[in-house]
Amino acid sequence: MYIDKKRFQAILLLFLLIVFNFLLREVIINDNVYSTTTGLVIWSSIANIDVLFMFILWKKVNGEYFSAFTIVLICSVLFCLGQTWGWGFGINVGEKDLVHYVPLIGIKTLNDCIVYTSCGLIAFTIGGLIASNGLHSDFRIKTEETEDNQIEEVVLHKLSTILLVISIPAFLAYYGIMVVVVYRSGYLAMYETSLSSPKLIQILQMLTDWFPVALLMKYSLLSVKNSRAKVYPTIGLLIYLVVTLYTGGRSGAVTTILAFLLARHYYNKRLSKRQILPLALGGYFFIGILNAVRETRSSINRSLALGGVEFFNSFFTVIGSFLGEMGWQMSSLGWTMQHIDRYRHGTTYLAALTVWIPNLGFWAVHPASLYADMGAWIEVKIHRTGMGYTFVAESFANFGWGGIIMLLVWGLIIGRLFGKITGRNARYNWFSSMTVIILIDVLLKSFVRASFSAIIRDLVYTVFIILILEKIIKSSIYKRKEVNK
């Protein structure tokens, strides 16, 4: 495979960054500074520089700061390295500061987490750069309007309508139940409701997940036509976000907004430098809303006014609290490093492939629950609940420090899926570009803050079903064309 000079230079530079990180760790690991907060500040600063290099080199090679791949990378940095920005710049990251967990997680372990995650995400970026090679020569990526693309547009119109017809009643039923439950008993009562009637709630939730996907499709299709009617799916998405945030679903709201921004970038207006400041201000206010949701979601009989009060109370601590909340997920890697008794050697990934198969009596305990749910494993180890997990921690649980190679593989996969669709060619590749948007909306949350098994579950029950419907509709259109010839 031919790799152009610019891409090769970027990959080489990123590889040298990994080497530098490891050599520096080997030099100072036995020094006392490696086990102090001073060492934490030093390694955090190095990690922040590493992150800047990842984004700058991606832009230099692929021409866009904002893309599906960089969205995944940004979220990975926030969840797996978020607190390093606080430690490196002296920002108070609030009550979730992992330094407060010392000695439950040692400073040396935190520094190891930073080194492993930095090198892992650099490897992830290298994989993305390799897989997105040939952006302008891939014959499957079209750069002008074709008859096939026009048919794909018709298919997506039909598909989005079908999804709306199915998902609107499910959305109303699911959130009709959950809004009342949260209002009366708080956020945690949602889980009790899910446990009392699990099958019904799971089906409603699965169908509800189709609702934002259908609205994103409608918005994209209408944006290309420059139709004023795109305001209707936009309003629908706003309603979905308000209800989701009221019931405490912050992660789902964030992924839907990111998918919407990507759809806007693909089909409406590409993001420009002039839009950075308005987006930054909007992002700051939205982060404040997320913090307000976190502080109030366990309250009973809460109103929007209560959330507003909390928003203004935390207005000047928004960034620190956000970095602390998101970056706390690095704890899953820290706990894993300290408690792992044996490396899993890929078995969590293999067991996760069975998660979509119902337990019909074949197993006493489903293999996915037994071998793939690393979040549950760490909860047992440290006697805490609600821990979550990350794809970075799972790579270490399987292969130790060799898990960095697994993160390179993840970069190759994500780069292959996302790397070749840009704001310049998206509208000429409807199926490919809409698949990217669906994956961002449906899978991103599971990818960055859960085990691999959660990805497989969402992939099968949401993405695959939608893609199968898409193929069925497309096949029927082509058959009709053949009959009419």
C-alpha cells in the first residue's frame, strides 16, 4: 500500500512521540518525582502536548480538524485523559479529582495511566491515518452526483419515514414513563423501573434510539435541498435533547449533538474558523447545562428552574467540573492496573460477540456477562457501583502494556469506517456518510465509556437493523426499476 510523503512523516513523528514517552518513563520511573504530584503535573503537560500533536497532524494530512474520526478522538481524550488538562494547567477539577483517591489509586499508577493512555491514543491516531490513506483515490468514494447516489437519497427518505412512524410512539411511551418516574423519585428510580419490567423497557428504549437517527436523516436530506423544512427535524431533535437531559441522560444528548454538528458539516454548512468562537461559547453554556443536570438529576419534584439555579451557581467552575467529571473515567484504567490478576488475552472481545444472543437456557450465566463485562468485574474488585469502563482500560486488561497495539487496531477500524468521508464528498456518498452519522449517534457513548460488549449490543439491535431495512428498501427500488424497463 502506497502512503504519501506527508502522511508518512506524520505517522513517523507520532511513532517517535510514543518512543519518547516510553524512554522518559524508563529514565525517571525509579525517581521519587514519578510518585509525586509534581510528576503528575509534568506527565499531564506532556500528555496535553501529545494530544495537540495528534490533532495538528490529522489536520495537516486529511485537511479537516472537524471530522467523524476527530470526534471519536476528542471524546476519547475527554474521558480517558480529561483530568490531565486540569492537572497540567492548574485548574481545579472538583470533587471527582482522582488525586483525592490516593492512596486507593497511587500517584505512580496515575502517571502510568497517563503514559499508557497517551501512547495508546497516539497509536490510535496512527491507525486512523493509515486506514484513511487513499482518500482521493478510493473508487468507492464518489466526488460527484451519480444515479446510484440519487437512488440512495430516495431510499433514505423512505427509511427515515418508516423509522419515525415506528419510533415516535415508542419515544412517547418510554419517556412518558421515565419523565414521571424521574420527577417523582429522581434519576436512580429509572433503573428500578427498568428492572421491574425489563423486556418492555428494553424494547421501548431500543425503538426510541431510532428516533434521533430518523430525525438526523431527515435533517440531512432537507439540508442538501436547502429546504426550510429542515427546521422541523431540528425542533424534533431539540425536544429529544430536552427530554433526555431532564431524565439525566447526558451522554446520549452529547452524542446526538455531535452527530447533528457532523450532519450540518456534511450537508449544510461546513464548519469554518469564524464559527469557532460561537461554537466555543455555545459549548461552554452546554457544559454548564450538563453540570446542572448532574447536580440536580437525583432531586425529587425538580423543575427546570432548579436546573437554572444550579447552572448559574456553577457558571465560573464549568470547565474544571466538566474535566473532572469526564476524566474520572481514567479511574477504570487505574483500578485495572492495580487489581488485574491475569490478562484476558482477547477473551473479553470474543465473549462480547455473543452478547446479542438471548440466554434461552443454553448457559447458566451468559458468557458475555461472565467474561466480557469488565465494568462489572472492576465493581466487584473495588466494592463500588456505577463505575463504567473505557476501551483504553479494556485493551490493558487484555494485553497489559501490549494493549497499545490493540489501540492501533482500533484506530485502523475507526479510520477505515470514518476516515474517507469528509465535508467535501459526504453528499455524493449518502449511504456511507449516513452510516458514519448513525455510528456516531448510537455507538460513540458505548465506545468511549463502556466495555466492547455494549458496542456489540447497540451495533446489532440498532445499527444493523437500520442497515438491513436500508438494503431491503434499496433492493425493492431496483427491482421496480427493472420491471418498468
